[in-house]
Amino acid sequence: MNYRKQYNQLIENSRQKNRQKGNGVYYEAHHWLPKSMYPQYIKCKWNIVLLTAKEHFIAHRLLNKIFQDNVKLEKALLFMCQPEKYGIKISLKKFQELKENMSNRMKINNPMFNEESKQSMIEKLTGRNLSQDVKDKISESTIGPKNHFFGKSHTLESKKIMSKKQKVNQLILQRTDPLYYEKKSKAAQISNEKQKAKRKESKFMNRNGINKMVHRTEQSICLQEGWIFGMIRNKAQPLDL
């Protein structure tokens, strides 16, 4: 079957009717030469034709038949097959074929499935450090009302579900990763070393009977607020770490 001839005939029949939007009939703009293949003709009036929703779908089915290796045309056809949006249905066999073809082609061109691309990305990102300005901007974008979870809280039911998932994930790691306990031990050791280093640079201060450990970068501010160096050794008094 000559799909190209059918496609051109569909476009030509539509052009001969001199269609215009706004006359009470629903039309959709379609690029005769697909914009994914001919981006230089996107805004050309001769390349745009008005089709009904049914004709538009048929046009993309024909394009998919003509250019079977074009991933973008497959995506466009899949997008038009959303029944909740367009009310268009295709056979399960055709739907599965489209999804499988697109998945296979994406694996070929996807850098995550290409060892050379992976290595290139690793080399580019290794040793790359964000500047302090960029870090500050990222931090500011997630503080207060800008944070998507600001003013919200998880329900008790959600907390139970998250806790259960976390326990299951830990069990899976314990059974599948032979180095799980070694990694966990190293992480705990690093955390302890960081805490020790932080304590070396900190001193106890007290005010109104309350003790707390203050890092050297914050000691001057605490002195201005009335805190003094030293710890009140009284078990009845609270200790703020």
C-alpha cells in the first residue's frame, strides 16, 4: 500500500476546501512536512494545513507508516492516542508495537545505555565543584515559602507507609549487597569523625542555668547575647547540645 500517496492526497483534499478557523467547525493545524524533520519550514504558511481531529489522527498514522524509524513521529502518534484527552483509541496490538519500538530506539540513543557517553559524563562531572553563589541560590530556592512542602506535614498514615518502605529497602540491601555492613560501618565512622572535629572547635557556654556547646564561628554572637564560657555542672540543669 502506498502510504505516501494516501498522505499527500489527504493533505491536498483539505487544501482544496479552503478551510478557516472560527466558522463553527473544529480544526487542528498540521504541518504537511513534519516539523521534527523539517524545522526550517515550521512557520511557512504553505506547510500548514487545517485538518479535522479524525483527519489529523489519520495523517499521523500515515506518517508513522511512511517514516517507521522516526522516534519523534511515534511520540506524536502516542500523544494523540490519549483517550482522556482526544477520545481516540487504537488496538492494543498497535499500542504495544509503538511503545516497544520507541523504547528500543531510545535505548540505542540514550546516553545512559551507552558506555562511552557514561564515561564522558563521569569525566566532565568528576572534580566539578559548585561555586558558593550557586550553592546559596540553591539553598534560597528551597527555604521557607519557596519550598514545595512549606506549611505541610505528613499524616500519621503516610509516615507509617514511608517507615515500612524504608525498612523493606534496608532488608533488600542487607540481602543483596555483600558490602552493606561494611559501608554502614564506614559511614558511621565518618559521621563520628565529623562530630569529633566539630566538638574540637566548639566550647561549652551557659546562660541562665542552661548549657550548650557552641562552635567557634558562633561564639562571638553568643557572647553578645549574654552567654559566657563554661558549663554549669548541675545535674538538675538542662544541657543543650
